[in-house]
Amino acid sequence: MTSTKRPTSAFVLAAGKGERMRPLTETRPKPLVPVAGTPLIDQVLDRLADAHITDAIVNVHYLADQIEDHLRTRKTPKITISDERGELLDTGGGVAKALPKLGNAPFLIHNSDSIWVEGMGSNLDRLIDAWDDATMDSLMLVAPIATSVGYDGAGDFQMDASGRLTRQTGARLAPFVFAGVSIAHPRLFDGAPKSAFSLNRPWNTAIEKGRLFGVRLEGIWMHVGTPSAIAEAENAIANSMTAGSTLPGED
């Protein structure tokens, strides 16, 4: 039986340097790069607001002033900045630093460059509804690599019938790639170092305990990692809008 308590807070990863997105990120941070006319971070925050997330902690490092200025007048969700100007803490370290701001309840972790076109219904609602506090330390949204746009990697995970995730081993392609958003319980970070570390570290611990699960993304996930990937994403969005799908904030 799943938990009835819905997460209401999120941590948004917006501190990276976006080096693969150069030259677009030479003068602005990657979260402010527009795709289909809307900055990446606004697409993420609009989707979080649609999923009734009331508070978002956004970490900043590279060109941090621009992100802070951009978010200053945003009303929903309520924005709190986690300042990493002094030291970039990587994905896991950034979350761990912000834990006091996130409280004791499960919360979302969302990459600022993770966007998709919805299929049937809201993927974030499906993810939140599937959260089970008793059996999970982390629950990921995972996308089938066969239907993703702009992704050319070998995949990340295998998923069994119960939704439990394991790492792909051997030369075979993994059928699922992490789509950039997950739910985490604060206990996922028990014993975490105070220095920089990757989220892969606690995820691997959760795998060892059998407590890392996944929900399959319905729709089209877009990996926007390079300037050329933006054109692919915008083309996918345009085609999807013609077919009647929606982006964040649209009915």
C-alpha cells in the first residue's frame, strides 16, 4: 500500500556549469537557455507547480546572480536559494547541503534541464502517487531509451515487474534511462559526506538494499545536453503539439 502523504517540496539542480552546452552557456547559465521559447528552469518549475509542489529549493553556482534575478519575482512554487558559489558540491552534495531546508518528509529532486512532452496524464502525478514510504528510499522517473529524443547513451537501469531498479551489467543496452526527476526520503542521505559527491552514491546504496524503484515515463523525454539537442527537442515539441500533447502550464 502506498503512502498517502504527497511530497510538497522539491530540490532543483541548477548549479552546473553546462560545459557541453557551450557556446550558449558562455554568458548565461544552462537553466536559462530557452527551449521552444521558455527557459529550461521555468519549464521545470511550471511542471512542479502543476503537481502542487509549493516550495522549491534551487541551488546556484555558475552565473548564480542571473538565476537569482530570473527567479526573484516567481510566486509558485515559492523559491529558496541554496548558495554554492563558494564550492560546487555535485548533485548529491548539493541535496545534502539543502536537507535542513527540505525538512523530514520525502521530496522531489529535479534536474533543471529535464523536460518532456506528457503522454496520458501527468508523469509527476504518477510518480508521486506511486511513492511508498515503507519500501522505497528513492523512486525515479525513467524513460525508455527507444522513445527518447537526443539521447545516445547505453541506458542506466533495468526494471523488474515490481518496479525495482538495478544497474545494467555487461555489454547489453539498458532499456531505461534516468529522466532527471526522482523522489527521495531524507534517509537516503544518512551518513552522507559534507563534501561534494554524486547522487549515484546513495542510489547505489539503495540498490544494494532493494529500495530503489522506478516509474516509466509516458510521453517523450528529451535529453537537452548540447546546442544541437535543442533543435531536436523543439522539433519533437512542435510535432507533439500538432498531435495534441501539452507542455507544462498548458491545458
